Amino acid sequence: MTFLITGATGSVGRHVVDELVRAGAPVRALTRDPAAADLPEGAQIVRGDLTRPETLAPALRGVTGVHLIDVGGPGYAPLPNGREIVELIRRAGVRKVTLLSGWATGTLEAAVTESDLDWTYVQPTEFMVNALAWAPSVRARGVVEEPFGATKTAMVHEADIGAVIATVLTGDGHTGHSYGLTGLELLDMPAKVRILAEAIGRDLTYTELSAGEMRERHRAQGVPEELIAFQIEAFDVPDGAYQVSGTVEAVTGRPPRTFAQWAAEHAEAFL
């Protein structure tokens, strides 16, 4: 059984590859730049691009399961060619598909749902790896600047997302399920900053931005307007909008990692 992992060099995809390699499963990792992939030994690295379906056919030969992402191109734009991708997968004889849902519904999710593939959706909440965006201001000024400080989210470790996907690909009983993934704890921004400060052994300050300040900052960084609007909608929510899910442990048999664990693993990036 060979598994094709798209988005293999991304923050989640590389963990899917790692989990499958450690399990002894044959893995084919799709990336636009194989020379820069830096993936575990044992993975077969192949060139391909979801926005160019003609590059997928060779990568799909002999594959029994595929992990898909629903974004491609600048600004994490949703894929416009979902039906073409699904038809290539079906034509290759693949039956099992996992899909990591993106920030907006593109054409791929609908195409997968309407197909006869054995599909499973993975829908994580806020990724812990997003905290790396704070690294420049932490290193330079010891400050984390974000809006919506009181919003409590159950951040999920990207390795736990990867473990769920690998488990689904190699196991049974997951067809037709949509798995919402969270971490173990609900944390507001001051709590996240305190945990990070403990991990790096340095005092940090949290400064709350307004939604307008965040919008202008992201615009200056070239973030698409649709993605900015999505981020505001996701975090400008009433108290209790986010809840902890037990899905990671239910699927993998292991409790999810904490933000303190993530911060300790990535402390060097903030120093």
C-alpha cells in the first residue's frame, strides 16, 4: 500500500510523511521542489503541483491512498480545479482519500464529497505552528501583538493533525467522517504568551491590537482580503465559542500535545 501525500513539505504534510515512514508504510511525497523538501529518509519524493493536474498522473501510479489539501497558489487560495483532481484520482484506481480543509471552501471538498471515494475530512482548529508568526517581534522586542486577546481557542499541534491523517489512511472505519481536531486546553492570548515566555525563559509582553490595526498590518504584508476577513470572523467570537474535542485521542489512541510542549520544541525560533 503506497500513500501519496500532497502538501508534503507543509507544516502538517511533513508530519503525515513522518508518521507513515515510522510505521513502515510506503510513502510518496508530492512537492514542487524536491531538492528543498528535507523530508525523512524512506519517503519517495516526487515533483508535482495540485494547481497543475497534469503533474499528478505519474505520482498516482500504484497509489492506494491520497492525502489532499484544499489550497494552492498565492495566499493559500482554494484550489479551482477540484473536479479534475478527483477524476485523476479515480482514474488511477485510488479509493481512500483524506482532505485537510483549508480556510475557505474550494472546489475540491465538493468534488470529493460528491464522488464515490472513501473520504475523510480533517478540520483542525487554530494550528500551534501559527505562533511562529510572533517570533520576529519576540526576538526583537519581547512583545506579542495580536487582536482578540480574550478569545479562548484550543490550539492543536500540527504533529497531532499529521498523526490523525496517517491513522485514517492506514486504518479502517473512518469513511464519511469529518474530524474536528483541537488540543487539550482552551487558552486566551495572555495565557499563550505566558506559556511561551516560560518555554524560552524570558519575560514577554502581550499587546492587544484592534481589528483595524490587524487588518492594516496584514494588508501591508500582502495577505488577501478574504483571508483577513476569515481571520477576524474566526477570532472575533463570543466567550465559549470554541470547545475542546477528544477526537485526536479517539482516533490515534494518544492524547494531544499541549501548547507548552510545542513551545519547548520551538523555543529556539524565539531566541
